[in-house]
Amino acid sequence: MSVRSTHRIKIIYAILLGVFLLIPFVVTDDYLLHLIIMTFVWGIVVTNWNLTLGYGGMFHIAQFTLFAIGGYASSISADSFGISPWLGLFIGGFTAALFSLVIGLPSLRVKGIYLILLTFAFHFGIKELVIIAREYTGGSMGIVVPSFGFGTLFYFYFALFLLVISLVATRFIEKSFIGKALVAMRDSEVLAASSGINPYKYKLITFVTAAFITGIAGSFYANYLMVIGPEIFSFTMIVNGLGMIVIGGMGTLFGPIIGSFIITFFMETFNAFEEYRPIIVGAVIILMLIYAPNGIVTEFNKIKEKLKAKARS
Amino acid sequence: MESLLFRAIILGAIYTLASIGLSLQWGVLRNLNFSHGASITFGAYVMWVALSAGGLGYTGAFIIMILMTFLLGVFIEWISIRPFFGKNEVNVFIGTVALSTILAQTYFILFGGRGKYIDPAFDGIVQLGSLRATYHEFFILIVSLVTLLVMWLILTKTKVGLSIRAVSQDQLGSVLIGINTRRVYSITMGVATILAGIAGALLGPILYVEPHMGELPMVKAFVIVILGGIGSFRGTIAAAFIVALVEVMVGSFVGVEWAPLSLFLMMVLILIFKPEGLFGVSERKA
């Protein structure tokens, strides 16, 4: 990529960010703004998931575990110990990072189906733990969380801020030595290991970084909706999250956010067909996997390349 | 005490049926079907429909259930395994998980969220010394034994069974001697799903039949196949009884809510320290 084109991309990013910053002034409908905030929240979750599984090649399903841990940690600290929600955000982030170490230390040593099953066991094990610790977590009823007490505008900008941080972290890790090591490992673990890369260390660093941001997002989510319950551990959540990544494009920077936008708004537009929504989402995921496994962003790029080639000839 | 042991044996028999299909699938296709729970639920629903609406006898309902679950298994293989087979095992996971939500929601639309109750084939209670058992529990034992025996006969005596075993031992070799591996994959998934369906039909009179009924048994089936060593039949059967025993013991001595947690803890420990399982051969690199 030439210097000029990277410069052009930077300008596009700046304009995009400006457009996003202006959204609350254009969109005055509170409900629509709420949907955009939710798009951001799921965007943060799947961007960080994508960082570990799209770039890092670690296909784990512990993302919503870490999200829920972040949410529960800050909610419990506010509900049972009266700690301020601002501090709660960091408590959420650090607790999720701590748990990601506990989950990651054994899990990231294995690959494939073993990694899926191990994170699966952690996911449902922690869910059971949450239900047993009824005294703090409210069991299957969940906790009512005190909010920040700010307006929608605050939540919008905070979510946007977290989303930008997630994107910057993804881009930073991708461009750094860690990212190059991860991609090398994803493509050939043997070759990477034989050229002196310690896969485990870099995987763990990426996993914990993503978990920290995810944990903060979890606390934010609980504070924003003012409630958190064990349905956050459900299969539907995992499927929706995977759907966002698959539809947008695994291993692309903006794909997961586009997927988050599509699924969040789809869920709302088809509110009348509430019962059929999970079926449609599931079917779209399977069709995308079969016909466009690299997601919308990659397909879009392909079409762009084709048009360019045509214009040249 | 003996009633606890008896309960563990009954549970173990159902868990064997619920998990051995996964083990068979791993042996042949080298992947796991995460819509296995939806297959268990499917068996229970077909049984319920055939018994209540169809007015068929238990035998008729059972035969219809076996046919339908076989077709479901072939369908699962066709839509969510074959397109990704050999290319990307992660996509098999995403595909089968997506399919499982589609199936669960379909059950919800068709039958509603309220639990249905399947009448057991034989009603009544027997008193054997200090042991109180229902006829249905003996029915479970007999059906499980017969199913395992039939499966063993099919796998060792029929041509289809031999080709299934051949593919599980050597994929390339089977192609070379003229086995249609794609057909074997479909049939394997069909058989695995029948086993799940029978487990569902037997669970019907114990649990209420509702759209997510099969999910917990599926999760336990994963614990079992991991514990027994993925792909090992003997290991799976032994592990099914171990898991059932642990569940019953933890449930009655520590507390019912601790039983699932103890199973997940067991799964984590096994995967960390002995990923090939208690009885399996190491297949981590395969």
C-alpha cells in the first residue's frame, strides 16, 4: 500500500469518526439512539472476540463468559459493597482479565475442538457458579444495577469511545510484532515455532487484552441496562455473536461491527415476527458460511477490485 | 444407598445412549455435532406426537421415531457438516450451533414452551427390598441394552457397519477400496441421531418435553465423551456411568445445584491434565 493511499484511509477514518460523533445531534429519537448504543456494545464484544479468533486463530467461546464476568463484577461491587460505578468499570475490566488468565492459561495450550470444549466447560461452569452464588448474584433472577445517572448522550459517547479503543487495540496488535507472530502462528504453527516465536505467550497477551476491554464493556452494559442476569450466558447470545462475526467477516477490522449493526437492527425491524427471528438468524449464518464464508466486507472488497480492474481495462 | 446406586445405573444407561452417538460421529467424521441436544429433543417430540396425536401404540411410535431421527441426522450432516467437511472444523461448530437454535425455535413455534408429558410404556412401581423402582426404569435399562446390542451387531456383522468401521480407521484406505465415504458420513450421522432420539424418548417420561430439554443432556454427553476419551466406545460407556454416579452422589450429599458444576469441573480437569480421556488413545494430534 502506497503512502498516499494510507493517508487517504486515515482521512476516511477521521471523517467516519466525525460522522459518528455527530449522530446524537441528527438522531433525536431516543429509541433509535438506544439501538445504536446496543450496536456499539455488541460491536465492542465481537470486535474483541474477532481479535482473538479472527487474527489470533484461537477459536474459543469464552467471550460472553468474560463479558458476563465484567458485568457481574461491577454490579456486585455496586450492589453488595456500594462501590461507585466508575470504579466498577475498572473492577469489571480487571476481574475479566483475571478470569481470562485462569481460562487462558490451560485453554490456549490446546487447539481445535479441545479449545472449544474447554472454553465451553468454563462458560457453563461459571454460569452454574453464578446461579449458586445467589446471595451476591441474585441467582437466576439477576441483579438490579444502579446506573451512572447520566443521560443517553453520555452512554452514546462512552460506548463509542470503548468501540474506538477496541478498534485501535485490534489494529495496534495486528500491526505490532504480536500481530505478525499471531498471523504467522495461525497460518503455520510449526514454522512460527521453529523461527523462535513463542505462540503461547502472544496468544495469552492478546486474550487478556481483549478480555480487559470486554470486561469493561460488560460493566458498561450492566450499568446501561441497569440489570444483569444469567441469560447473558445463553446459547442464543453465543450464536448471535458468532453471527455478527461470520456475517461481517472474520479477521477483518470493521466486519464484526457491520455484522453487529445488521443483527441488532434486524432483531428490531422484525419485531413482529419475534418467534421467527432466531430461525432467520441461524439460517443466514449457515447460508453465509456456505456461500460467503469470509463475510460481507471481504465480498464487498472483491466486488470493488473487480470494478477497478474493469475501469482500468 | 442402593436406591442411589440404582438411580445412577438408570441415569448411566440413558447417558450412554445420549453420548455414544457423539463418540461414533467423532470416530468417523472427526468432529462433534453441537445440535445433538436438539436431536434428543426431536426424538422426544416425535414420540409425543406419535403417541398422543397419532394414536399409535408404543412400538409404532418407536419405529416412526427411529425413521424420523435417522432422516434428521442425514439432514444435519447435509446442511451443517458436509459443506465444511475437511476444510474448517470451526465452521462445523458454528453451523451445528446455528442449526440447534433453528431446531429449538421450530419446536417452540410448533409445540409452545409448555412442557409435554410422555406416558411411560409401563406404569407402576416395584418394591424390591428397600428399593423402590418404577417399571419405566427397568424399561430404560432393557431398551438401552437392546439398543447397544443392535448397534454392536450392525457395526460388526453388516456391510454398512463394516464400512463405517473401515472409514473410522482409515479414510483414504476406504476410498481406495471403493467405499462411498460420503454415504457413510450420512449414515453415521443418521445412526448417531437415532441414538440421541432414543435417549430423548426415554427421557420423555422423566423430564418434561420442552424445546430446550435436550441441551443439558448434550452438555453432559460432552463431559462423558471427553472423560471416556473421544471416539472410544468402551470409554464412553464407562464414563457415562461415572458421570451418572458423580451426579447422583454430589446431588444427594452436597446439594442438587452443585451437580452440574462438579461435572464441568471434572471436564476442565480432564481436558487440562488428560485430554485423551481416561480410556482413550491420544488423538490430540490427529
